[in-house]
Amino acid sequence: MSYVSVKKRNDKKEITAEDECKVEFVVGDVLFDIFEKVDYELPHGCLNGGCCSCLVEVLKGHEHLSFPKARESETLTKFKENYERKHGKDSLNMKEVRLSCQATIIKNDDIVICPFK
């Protein structure tokens, strides 16, 4: 069995060690949909890859997710440009970010995410 887990951030914006939610998945599931099925609400907005409200940091298992399609890729590029303009170049260094409404699981292995905001 493979699981996708959600971590949370504390008041200092540090990622906590404990899982807030952990759910078994099937290859082909979209991250956002997995949690919706168990009534766990990830942050979201448009749910079509255009607004970045569902942005998550992939802490483990990014290689088990599909490559971003055109819409998600455009949205992530704009987000990264704006974020680095505001917080400095390399502020996203080594962070894998994805839109939970667009990222599809392509391999059975554990994945850990944390809402970005």
C-alpha cells in the first residue's frame, strides 16, 4: 500500500513532523481529489490550474507525480517568477511545488505534501 500524507506548518511557518492527514491512493488519482474523497479540504480556488490557490510543496515523492501539463506549467512559472521577485532569487531553491488540482500520481510509492501558503 502507498499513501499520500499532508503535513502542516506551525506559527513560525516550519513544517511539523506529524501527519495531519494520510490517505491511501490509486495510481491515476489527482492529489486534490484523493483528499476530497475523505472530506479533508486542501486549500483551493479555481480547480483548473490557473490560480495557485491549491499550491503544495512536495516534500517526498515528486518523481511519482506526472509532469506538469501546459496550463499547470504556465501557472507555476508565473508563480515562481513572482515569488522570487518578492522573496529574492533562489528563495524557492530546492523546493518542489505543484498544483494539487493538477498533479496526477503515476507510481505507487509514498508521497508527502504540505500546503504552500
